[in-house]
Amino acid sequence: MGNPLKGEIDFTVGEKTYVLCFPSNSLVEVEEVSGKDIVSVLTEWQQSPAVAPLRTLLWGALRKHQPAMSLFDAGDLVDEIGAARMEELGGAIGKALRFRLSGTFEDAKPAAESA
């Protein structure tokens, strides 16, 4: 089970519950894989239906508790989650990332956007 005080969000797929969170190492991995800063990856995903940023964000969010998770595995998990739950998945990823960038689960803009 995730610890919401640490920005950890539980997300259940089938009978397995995953913990989504964005510690510093996960943010760096997402940025290194994508070649973009985390806010740009998030913005790209929010502005288009592209699967690549969603898969990369999900992979990054899973890395702390699922260190063996590969990008390919994250893509398979996106497929398993299915289109009907994409909005729910997006909300969970967004909530975990929002906590990491602002320290709250509220809809606050990341520091980089508010400057």
C-alpha cells in the first residue's frame, strides 16, 4: 500500500495494486529517457493522445516500488489497463506528480509554471 503522506498513490490493475510516486530518481529517469524536463513530458501528454509520454510517466511512477519494470513492461500495463481507465490512470499519475512538484495533492501549478 502506498503512503499518501509521501505522495504515493495506489492504482489497481486486475488483482494487483501498484504504487505510483515520483521520487527524485524517478524524475531523473523520466527526463533522461524522454530527453525533456518533467513538466514538458507532462505537458506533451496532456496536450496530445500520444502514448509515449503516458508510458514514460507510468514507468517512472512505478520505478521506486517496481525497479525491474521496463518501458516495454509499462507499455504492456497501459494495454492491460485499457482505454476505459485511461482517465483514471492519468488522474493517478497526475496526482502523484503534482504532489512531487508542489508538495500537495491539490491542483497547484508546479513551481516552474508559476514563476
